Amino acid sequence: MKNLKEFNDVYVSTDIEADGHLPGKNSMLSFAAAALDINRTILGTFSRNLHTLPYAQQDVETMKFWSKFPDAYQRTRENCIDPAQAFSEFRDWSNGLKRHGPPIFMVYPGRFDMRFIDWYSLSFIGESLLGRSSIDLKTYAYAALKIPFRRCVKKNFPKKWFTNKPHTHIAEDDAIEQGEMGVNMIRHHLGLPII
């Protein structure tokens, strides 16, 4: 068994909701993060809904997706704030996590969520909050499961990686759900018991 004291990282599961696929052309509607330790203890959460970008437009196909989840979409439109304020607050929250250990961002799928978080943080506060410490859980699953990459989707993940949290398309809910799965993946890969 691995020495847990070596794994003092803070796993920051990050999830975004958007009205399209391309930051700047489309808007991020909301984002959230849940910070967990290797024991799957939630150290804190952060969530903000954002005003849409004045020059952006909604993607037709993405809005068809949202039409299937009207309550979740409505939640993204409540108490919206300016992206600059949201990312300044997110930077402060992220920096506060360092008292627990070094933060490592976790996302699934990495390319989508990271692209929005990076674009917004660089555009509105002039720095990347993801830095160089991030885990794409799909790629992590590829390495851990040793199956073809195209088969590294949640339906093919071991059931023991999942908790009883539903995927709601509400950023904070999904950040927690994904974070618990991510920590279980790491524990599995390290030969630690799943909790």
C-alpha cells in the first residue's frame, strides 16, 4: 500500500457549462470546482454563473442539448456576475487551497473544460489558473485501464469508480461527482482501497 502522506495534493475537479464549443465565439454559462483530498474529503467548493459575452452567440446544436435540460439551463442563468469578477474570486479561492497542499486541476473531458477555463482566466484576469498541474481524467483512465483510447468513456469505467451522485448538468453537482470519481480512479491506480 502506498504511503498516503506522500499524496497531499488537492484535486480540484472543475466543470463548466456553456452555450457552445468555442470560447469567445460562445459563452461559458457557469463553472464550478470541488477540491478533494486523496481520502475523497471535500475541502471546499466554488461556483459562479456568468453573464454571457456581449459579442458571442449561442451554438444551435448546444441549445438543442439544453432544451432537454431546461431546469439545469435555468440554473445557469440565476445570479450571474461579470466574468472578470468571477475569475478574480476563483483565483483567490484556488490560492486558498494551497494551505491543504498543492492544487491539481482535474477535468473530464479535458479539452473542453480546460479550453474554457484557460480562455476566460487569460482573457479576464490575465493569467492561467490551470497552470501546468492538471489531469485529464479520460487520459488517466486510458493509462490506468490499458484499453483503447476510444473506449475510455464513462460507460466503460469500472462501476466502483463511481459514487451515487447523479450527473445533473449543474456545474457544482457535476464537479463534485467528477471529483469523487477522479479520486477513486487515482486510488485504484495506486492500489489503494476505493472509498
